[in-house]
Amino acid sequence: MIPAVTPLLLVAAGVLAVVGGVAVLQTFGSRYRVGRLLATTPLVDLAEALSIAAGGRPRYVRIDGRIDAEDEFEDINHRPLVFRRTRLEAHRPGRWVTFEDSRETAPFEIRDGALTIAIDGDAIDTGLVVVPHESVGAAADLADRAPSDMLPETRVRATVEQLSSVDHATALGVPKQGTAPGDPPRLTAGLGRPLILTNLAPDEAMRVLAQGSTRPRIAAACFVVGGVLVVAGLAWAGLGAIAATFVGDAVPIALGASPSPPAAGGDPRSSGEGPGLVGQPFLALLAVIAIALVAVIVTTAYVRLTARPDKPTPRQR
């Protein structure tokens, strides 16, 4: 037997849809967190970031500027690099397993006009968002770099992520004073959040994080459907409470001249049950307030999760 649809059932279905949307986003792991921080972290200019570092009251902020360095190193195409990370992975049933993760970095900073702030290269980890360069081959192609116990025909993948000193970058982190006297202020991880660095426009960075998956759209649909169901369920309950209140006030007057008044202790609209919400306008008011609050919360959450960041800016000098 199929149960009748009730306001409580609609609200429960909406909550489940929202929980499902969150579960879908969680499948992205650390990339979901990085994307959320890129979309919601407030942008400050470099002067304000330096002021935060000097003030000693840490804040997690976003800054934009040009990458600058004095001691770059070159890639095979002679581009001046400040950071390069190379991961070698072996293919196992259903997954890739990392067996080598190497990093090369040169001291660099973000510059905006005459102002600069150093970037803590050692803190760059999951927050690096760049277009990866990938190549797939066999373990035999790696010669001595392959583990001794790896079969020569094992599929291996090399992924290179790098930053160049000709890039324009967006960085998210906590501005801090240098660790030693005379060291310049730096941007690093802090307040439980990673250092994030990307040389991509916001929309492109989100696409790289999503890796071409349709899961963000599925999650957004879950949030929209869940919000609609929750608001509809609460609106149904609230309107029912309001209707019961007004009808409850009107019924005794209408029945006052009736030759057959209702039996004492009962309610003509129910099977011998008490009056329920009749004559309880306070509950109706609470229902209306709840509808408004839920609508605001759901709408805000949806906008924050789906709104695009600032307009893309040029990423090359």
C-alpha cells in the first residue's frame, strides 16, 4: 500500500535530496574543498594582505597578481619555471598507485605593482590547480626509475604540474610575517585550510577540478530539488495550520444557530479527536517563520555552491 503524501514526507524527501547532493560532492575529495574555497574566499588587494601579515591577526584570503622570481629553472621547452611537480603512477586493477612524487621549486612571489608577497612553496600540495601534462607508457620506458619489482609491461602514467614566472596567478592562504628577522611576508596554509595556487581563470580552474565529470550538475540538481521539496512541504504545513486556525475561529459562529450543535468534547472535522491546531495561531506563525528561514538557507547554499567566481582575467603577460 502506497502511503499518502504528507508535508512531513515532502520535507523528508527534500532533506534526503540535499544529503545526496552533499554526498555526490564529497566524492571529489580534496578537489571539492579547493573548489569551494576558490568560489567563496574573499578577494583582497596585496596592500591589505600585507597589512594582515603585519597585524598578527590571521585571515584566510585570496589575492591576484603576477608570479615573479629571480632564480627560475627551465623546462624542456625553455620556459622559466618556479614550481614543477612530477608524479609517476602504476596502473593497478581499477586505480592508479603513485610510486614516485618529486618536486622542484624556486623561491617566488606574487607581485602587484611595487608590492610583493612571497609564496610558501613547501606548503603547495593539493591546492595546486593547473592544467596537468600527462603521458602514459610502460614501465620499461622508465629504465632505472621504475621499481625493481615492477613488471616491464606494467602501464605507468607520468603527470607534470608546473608554474611559470610568466603566469598571472590567484593564490589563497594566510598572510604571515617571515619566520626569521628580515624575511619578507609570505602566504601559506593556515586556519585549517590549504595554500591554493592556480594560474587559470576561475571557470577553467573549476573544470580542471571537476575533471570533466557531470557530478557537479547532478549535485546542483539534488540541491534544487531538495530545496523545492522542503519549502513545498513546509508551505503545505504552514498553510494547513493557518487554514485550521481561521476555520476554527469561524466554525463555532456558523454553528451557533444550528439546531444540532456538535457533541461536547468533539470536533465536527475529525473522528472524535481533539481540536488539534484549531485556535492555535502561534503554531501557524512559527510555521510561516520556518518556511522563510528554510527558503533563505536553501537559496543561499545553492547560490554559494553554483555561483561563478569573479570574471576571468587574462592569465598571461
